[in-house]
Amino acid sequence: MKSKWRMPHPATMFFLLTLAVIFLSWIFDVYGLSVLQPETREEIRVQSLLSPEGIRWLLRHVVTNFTGFAPLGLVIVAMFGIGVAQHSGFIDACIRRGVRRNRDPWRIILWVILLGLLSNVVGDAGYIILLPIAATLFHSAGLHPIGGIITAYVSVSCGYSANVLLSTLDPMIAATTQEAADAANIAPGQTGPLCNYYFLCLSTFLLASIIYYITRRSLLPGLGEYDGDIRFPGYKQLSRKERRALMGAVVAGLFYAVVILWATFSSWGILKGVNGGLIRSPFIVGILFLLSLGIGLAGMVYGFASGRYRTDGDVIEGLTQPMKLLGVYFVIAFFASQMFACFEYSHLDRCIAIMGADLLSSVRLDSLWILILFILFTALVNLIMVSATSKWAFMSFIFVPVLAGMGISPEMTQCAFRIGDSATNAITPFMFYMPLVLTYMQQYDKQSTYGSLLKYTWRYSLLILLVWTILFIFWYICGLPLGL
């Protein structure tokens, strides 16, 4: 993929962004930029990274910024399972078995999109697990593998709020909405985890259609044919031994899934939370490790049953297989972690977001126009502050009371927030998993940069934001129920 965008290497880009954050923190500190935290009324002031204290903080935390980078451990743990499954030939066998008889590339695209949209049920696992599998699926169907990465990435990121099932984010967002409503003495409404279910369920199919359309009409024609170094070996019919090994691996995977589900939802339920729920339970917190272990277990069973593995040393070799790819990721993640940590320390993100929220809340327009502006404002804030829970933790205490005074219910305000919070996820360089996405892309094209990614993803974000907002306007005007 030849990009005309003259962008630096991803590691260099994050280094330059770090320098920009340091410079801006110094400028805003000189001018004394500060805001009030909505729920506590505590003053938040921009902290300069060029002050003596800022320099000392940076030097003390360079190593811990990297080791404490949230996606780092998740990526390594997930890669262990994927590495064994790939090294043993299990993933290849699944593709040969599942795609050989039906190599319709458009059906593969649709499956990748749907899996991406549904992946938020298990948190951020889609970013780590689905992207490399999507690249392999696209490659096997004669499509550009980077097209698979971008399609999966857009489906996971822009569709992070849409699902036909209850996701891990829904209860947390709803709890914050209820807290903000209680603090403002707003009459209780339907602010449970399913308060936006009807709207977000229908949105899943809408987003799938948009992503599918852009992928077919714009992304894949723009990428062209893949002429890189990685070649798909082609299809071979599975031998009898491979079929038996695949069946054994699938049975082992299903047995593992039954055990995990029983340990979570049965009366014994050791994977439930202390209060018997799933929010912050061992199951939810450890879901990525559980998925990695299950994938690795199936891969190991396949490896031994097919004859690919004979000793534990072969399994260890599979565990180390992804480390070659992660070498590039570690370099990118080091600079990205410093940028994210500096941004958080400086308070730039919160100050800018709260100032914008205060400005928007002072605007006096019709309630529908306010909601539209709120969606657009959230989409802009999402470019510098991607954590949904962090944004909503302060935005809810500003907008839930203000919009309630205009007759807008808290669940309607929350629904508008979910649209803006998801639509621009694919184009922000401040996405926590951006280093991993760029690493996956560089596996197939060494020239891939953030500019390469932005070149293809901006269409998705723009059209999703537009059409999703139109659906919200229609829903609001018709007075349809948002959820349960």
C-alpha cells in the first residue's frame, strides 16, 4: 500500500505528540488555565511538564509509564494464546475448513464486521484478537489483508456502543448517569443498563450496513491487490488426521467454554463478583486471559493431535512466536505510553473538555438542536479523550442536569453521548490500541503510518456520525422508547 501521506514512523509520531503535549502544558500553565470539576467543584489546573516538578515527575515515571501502559499486558497475554493457535496450525485449519467450500469474499467481510460490532461484549478483546484473524481471512479470500485490519478496527472502535447484547460498558455508563441524576435531584427514570437497548440494537445493523458499503465501494478498491512479502499458501484439503485433530480441538474448546460459563453463572459461581453480579467480577476483569487461554488450549490440542507438537518445547516455541511482531509494538508502545501519561499528568484533556462542556451548556437553543450539538461536541472531545467512562464521569454531571431542565431525560442524554463517543474512535491518534493497530498494519506493509490509517478510516467515522445522528433525530421526533 503506497501512501502519499508523508507521515513519520508511528514511534516518531508519538514522540512528536509527546513534545507537543509538553509544550502546550507549559503555555497553558503560564496563562493559568484552570477549570472546576463538575461533581466536586474542585479546581483543576494545567500542570507544566517543563516546571521543576514536572521534569522530576517525568524522570521518575519513564519506566512505569511504559510498564503501566494499560494495553501492554493485555496484548502480551492475548498474543500467547493466538501464538500457539497460529503456530500449531489450528487457525489455518479452521480457515481451510470454514472458507474452503465458501470463498465468497463479501460474506467474509460481513462476518468480520459483525464480529467486530459484537466484540464489545468482552471489552477490548476485539482490538487484540480479531484484527490479525481478519487480516488472515481477507488474505485467504484474495482481498488485501490490511483491508481486513481496517475493517475489523473500524467495526470494533466505531461500533463500541452498538450491540444486540449487553456489553461490559453499558452498566458502568448507566451507573454514572444515575449518579449524576441523583446528584441533581432529577426524578428517577429508566437509567438501567438496558435503558438504550432498543436504539443501540437497531444501530448495530445500521453500522454494519455503513461499514460494509464503504469497505466494498471505497476501502478495497483504494487498497488494490496485495503484493507484499507475506503469501497465502493456498487451500489444501484437510487430511483425515487434521480433521480428527480439528474436531478434538473444537471439542476441547467447547468443554473449556462450558466450564468457564458454569463457573460464572452457576450457583457455585466463583467467577462472579462479590455481590453476585458481573460488573468488575473476575469473569469480566479476566475475560481477555480466559479467551487467550481457551484459544491456546485449542491450539495445543490440535498441535499434539495433528503431530505438529511432540514436546512441551514445541508449545513454548508457539508462545514465543508473536514476540517477533511485538518487538515493533514495544517500540511504538514505549513512546505512546509516554504521550498518554504526559497528557494525563498535564490535565490538558480534562481542562479543554470541561471548558467546552461549560460553553455548550450555556447555549440556549431548541432541545433537539442542543442534543445534536452535544453529539458533535462529544465526537470532538473523543479525539483527545477516548475513555468513555472518564469522559462521562464529568460530562454527565454537567449535561444531565442542564438537559433535564430542557425536558430531556437522562437516558436520552446518555444515548446522544454514546453516539458521539463511538463515531470518532477510529480516527483519533489518542486511541490506546493505536500502536497495536499500526503494528499489525506494518506486518504487511512497512510503510504504514497513522496517515495511511487515517486516509481510509475518516470516511467511516464521518458517515457513521452523520447517519447515526439522523437515526437519533428520527427516534427523538417520533418519541420511540430508547430501551427497557
